Amino acid sequence: MRSRYFRAAAALALTGLTIYGCGGPKKEDTSSGGGTPAAPEKSITIAWAQWKPSDYLEELSKDFTKETGIKVIVKQIEWPVYQQKIQTEVWGGKSSDYDLIVGDSQWLGRGATEGHYVDITDWSKTNVPWTEISEKAKKFYCDYDGKTYAVPCEADAIGFAYRKDLFEDPAEKTAFQTKYKYELVPPKTWQQFRDIAEFFTRPEKKLYGAALFYAGGGAYDGITMGFDQVLWCFGGDLADPKTNVVQGVMNSPASVKALDFYTKVLKKFTPPGSENFYYDQSLTAFKSGQVAMAEDWYTFFPGLTDPTANQLAAKTGFFVSPAGEKGHFISLGGQGLSISSYSKHQDDAKTFLAWFSKKENQAKWAKLGGLTSDTAVLATDDFKNAAPFNPAFAESAPLLKDFYNVPKYAELLEATQIHWNACVTGTETPQAAMDKITEKHTQILKDAGMIK
């Protein structure tokens, strides 16, 4: 997400002088008699959005400073303006304010092709432990067109929270078994998800089966991220992976069936107003007791495990996003960490990338609350026991798949946001929506020279 935004993150508090990427604060000249002034303090500045993972990065970076003497400034920027600030001021203005940028996976295409990110392909081969990093993470967070422009930073994926008190209630289990002929447990498939959502939909009690990502338009990538994984699980796709041809793929029978299932079938089991739900509304619906299951990004699940933020915290469990008829895929979120081409401290930035990628530092990252792409760390009991949702995340990591990361991703995303949400609101049929997106995406990709 993608920018998976947690706006409740604490604002960054820095002590002393803050210099944005241009040499850092100067030490006072303590010499006497006109001696040589002390050397300037070395520093690098990292740009990221304002949320908890930025706090984790700031805390972790203190160890880097102790080891190297290089100060790390994590500059937190509010989510609503983060992308615009980076792409306008830094990329457009070629600002050297930031040495490292934590960018969404879909920024890679533009960052690479327009020269905003430093190509670290050769350097990373001997300085980054790629054999310990998930292949999916490297592919989607780091690589573009055969070259490497980032290391994984905050991994993320779509997952689900569920009400353990409902699922484990003996009377509910008996009633479900009687009606559906199998045990009431967290769903493994989308069909099971449908059954459970139907079972718990009780409008007279203000209880509904699920909260799902349905928001379109200005909700950035809401319904797109929610539906993509269902599309893939049903055997559909956005385009032919080899030719980029959209016709016959986006609007194939499998793709249309998936859209009908997500926007028509499952919609019946969601609360009123769910056509506007994204991550924040989904969490709110769950915490208020409106739904039995809630879709969200793992990065936001700490808000459900904190008893001060969620009265149902002790009754909350988590499960992996379900499999479908044709496979098991989960929408990828999270960001990679790239060196800005306009940085004046690229060697120090590389030193940080190498340090951050080490297994021992990824273990520290996970202990603080970060989600890692290091497969060895993901497999440890320490990681799985660090948070109630971590076992589900570790299981999800090998199943991740991403949306477009080509330079025209924003235009492609706009089309899916508009037309898929139109299915939710009932203004377009699934077939019509897929046909319109197919036409629009085909033109965008042809104009970009990606379809011959």
C-alpha cells in the first residue's frame, strides 16, 4: 500500500539542530588560538510517513549511530501529503533534503526510469544478504526491469481479524455445523469466508459478517488492494504477465466472476456504508462490535491488540487471507528503502542499507514491532511470539503478489478504483466495469509503449 497509512503515529521529536541531508549539524569549534575547527558531524536523513514504523526506525537507528558515528534523522511526513511531497519537491525539484526514501512498491517504476533512485544492483550483490530475504520481497519492493533500487523496509500484507468469542461459542459452533456441515473455524477458502460472513450477518442485532475494502475514488488503493487478491485467487489477472495485453484477461470470465463474488455476493454481509470502507473504517467496525471478521493491513493490527484502543482485544484473533478456486495469493503492502539520486551522502546511505539488512538488525526491527522480509527471522519463535498476528503474517509472506509498479501506475489505479467501486454501489455490472477498465488500461499501456 502501498501506503498503508497509520495517521495516529506520534510526531517525530528531534533534539538539537536538524539538517535535511546536507551535511548535518556542525560541532562547535572548541579549539583555542584559532586552531582547526572540529569536523562536521556526519548524518543522513530518511524520509518516511508519520506512523509507528517510522518510530521503530528512529529507535533502531540509534544502534547504527553507536556503531558508525553517523547520525540518522527520520523525518516523518503526514500520510496525506507524503507522496506528493516526495514526488513534487524531491523528484520534481531534485532536492537533496533526503538521503534515503521509504517508498511504496508502486513508486519503483517511476523512481527507476526517471532516475530518482540510485541503482544499487552491483553494490547490493556483496553488501545485502539477498539469500536471507524473501524472493517476493526482493521482486516487489526492490527490483524493476532487472535492476535493484531498494532493500525491503516495512513488509506488509492484507490479513483478517476475527471475533474469537463468536467463533468459539459452543452454541454458535453447533448452529454453524448444522447449517453448513463443517466446523466453525477461521476460513481457509473464500467460499468458507462467504459462509461464515452469511452466518454472522444479523442486522436486527447490528452484527454483520465482515468489513472489507470497498472504498474507491479518492481512497487511494482501497478496493483495488482488497479485490486484487480475490481476482488472482479466482484465476483472473490484470493483464498477461508476458505481453501486458489486457483484453481477454482483465475482462475474462474468471475475472468477472471474481468481481461479482467480491462486490455483489460478499457485499450483502457487510455493514451499511461499507462501500466507503478502507483500513480505518474496517478497524472501527471491528472494534465497535459491528462485524465478526475484518480485513486490514498487518501494520495496523496493533490497534486491535491494545486493550486501551480495542475493548475486544482479548477476544481478537487473526487469520491468513483465504485461498481461492485457482490458487492462493495475498495483496502485498509495505515499502522499500531507496537511496535518493539527489543525496549528497550516498556512501553513508549505502552503509545504512547494508546495516539495516543484516539478520541481527532485522531481528531487532521485528522486536520493536516492524514486519521483516528476512525469512530466517520470520521463522523464529521470537518473531511469531512478538505479536498475536505475527504467525499469520509469516504464513502470508510467501503468498504475496503486487499491483502494477510501472510509471503509469497512478492512471491504472484510478481506473480500477472508480469502476470496481461502481460495482459495489450498483451503478455498473461486473462485466461492464471490467470492459471499461480493459479499454482504459489498454490505452494507458499502449501510450506508455508497454503493449505493441
